[in-house]
Amino acid sequence: MVIDGDRGGMDSDHGRSSAGGGKDAWPQASHRPAETQDAPGAIPPTPRPPQVTAGPPAPHSAPVPPPAAGTTEPAGPSATAEPAAGRGIAGLSFPYQVVAALALSLIGLLACAHVAMVFLHVAPSNTLTKQHGKTIDDWIYPEFEQNWKLFAPNPLQQNVAVHVRAEVAGEDGRRTTRWMNLTHEDTQGIRGNLFPSHVDQNELRRGWDFYVNSHASDNRPNGMRGELSERYVRRIAMLRLSERDYGGTIERIQLRSATSSVAPPPWSTEKVSTRPVHRVLPWWTVTPDDLPESAGERSRDVSGSAAHGRKAHR
């Protein structure tokens, strides 16, 4: 009967422990007071079942409810993520991998060939450039032309302006127009423009450099490209003149350059003359090949008058 009394006392203790702060109703033996363990006739504590710390839940166990709002879910072993799918070329099918590999190889070969061509173009004369010079020039010109004058021992220190004037035949006879500054027009199109046209920047400038480098000081061609450069400059001039109405037909044109040295900075003691030096080209008779295609009826008029002018000149 003492056991029942003790059992009742234990039940009452269990009720108090449950109601008074959620303490464990069956504390381990190591946490009990020494006098309780050594008391005569005391019932030894029932050992707690071992706790499972890892492993999947039993099939018949109920699902764990989600944590309440404002509470933090206890940290546990994270689920193993599945391996991600292949990235890049490895993620493609075999036929696409072959196509991608061929495309990358072709791009690499083209890049290496371009670098080699540019190197041979700027390198000093050697056996390869002598044997394959035409092939190298065909690859480089005109899109990939290299100009190293900026890094030369004596960089460009001059301003070059190209002028043109025309001889016009109208109802009131022949007359010569004033000099028109073509370089100034290009400068006006470039200044203040965040995205200037490539034509305004390089067409006239590179065309004039082409002519000067392929002609001697007496305007005679010094190579096979002299005639080509002359036709190029004449077409540029006629393209600009065709935008204006001079009240007649343009039969002849004449170009000149005005070269002036850049003034030294104020702190320099160098004395440089900034007076322009002119190089005047001879008069050129306009031919149908010099006319732009957009001239329309004016082109046909100029063609007829040019032929008549050549006959009269002869």
C-alpha cells in the first residue's frame, strides 16, 4: 500500500511539475538530489527511452506541423540538392556541341589570321611582305589601315585645309566661283557632335593624304596609284559641289591645300610661322566618271558640256 501512496505522491509530483513551468516529469538520476537517491525505500527512477536524433520518420508517424508565426524553425540536416544540369557547351546535345566547336575554331583562326596580317603590315620589309605584299594590302585596306604617325618621333603639327573652286558655264557666259573650304564644312559637322560621321572625319582628309603621298611636288604621279588617287579626290569635290546650284554647268574644277603650322604653347620659346602655305593643283576638266549618281538630270547636262569642252580644248 505504501507503493500506492508513493505512486500517488509521484502522480501529484508529476502534476505539479507539468503545471509549474514545463519541467521534465522524469528527471535523470544524475539531476536528482543526493538525499532522494539515498533515501531508504525510494523507488528508482524509470530510465528515459533513448532519443532519435537522425533518420527518416516512421511511415505511420504524423506530419510535423509548420512552425508558428514569429518562431524560428530549429536547424536540422539540410536535404541533399540534386546536381545541377550541365552548363555551356556541355549542356548541349552532341550535334550542337560539334557545331559550336567548329564555330569557335573558325573564329579563333580568323582572329589569328587578322593579327598576323596586321603585324606583317606594320612590320619592316621582310621576305613574307615581299612575296605576299598584295595579299596583305588587300586584307588591310581600307578598313584596317594602320597609321602610326601619332607615335612617330615628329608627330603631325600642321593643320591642312582643302579648298575647291569651279568654272561654271551659264547663260551669261563663263565664270569662276570663289574658293570653298571643304575642310571647314567637315569641321562644322564634327564639332559638338557626340557621334560624328565617319565620312566627315576621314573621307576628305584621307583622300587628300592619298593624293599627296602618290604625287610629287609638281603634281606628277610617282607610282601606279597616282591616277586612282586623282579620280578619288575629283569625285569627292564634285560630290560636294553638286549640293549647290551655281546657275550653270560645272565644266572644270581646281583644288588647293592651305597648310599652316600649329602655334606653340605660350610657355614655349619656339618660333613658328603660322602663315598658310598653299599647294595649287591644275584645272581638271569634269568627266562623266567624276559625277555622283544622285546628280540626275544635272549629271547628263554636265556630261554633254564636258564632252563639248574637251572638243573645244582640242
